[in-house]
Amino acid sequence: RRGTITRARKKSWLLGREYRHVTPEGKPKPTSECMYNRKAINAWLEAQKQPGDRDERKE
């Protein structure tokens, strides 16, 4: 969905762990391009509860 990465970056991900702002000059700003840590993001995605997943415990 549109805006999913931006929303996750603002609300869930940590600067320096899942992403980092970069510039050729070496002084990044909040509006600079982002480089993403795919391993950390994939781990974050795996940890999220997916729609339709249910705990199938039998009582």
C-alpha cells in the first residue's frame, strides 16, 4: 500500500538500525535519501502479526 514504508519509518523503525539518511556531502538531513538495512527490516516484518494469522491453540 502507498505510504507503508514512510509510515513504518516514522512510527516503528529506528534511525541507524533499519534505515539511515545519506548524502554525498556527508551531512544528511531528514529529507535526504534513505538506505535500508534489509536484514533488520525483514526481521521486523517477520515479527509483525499478519492479518489472518491466529493462534490455533486447542483447549
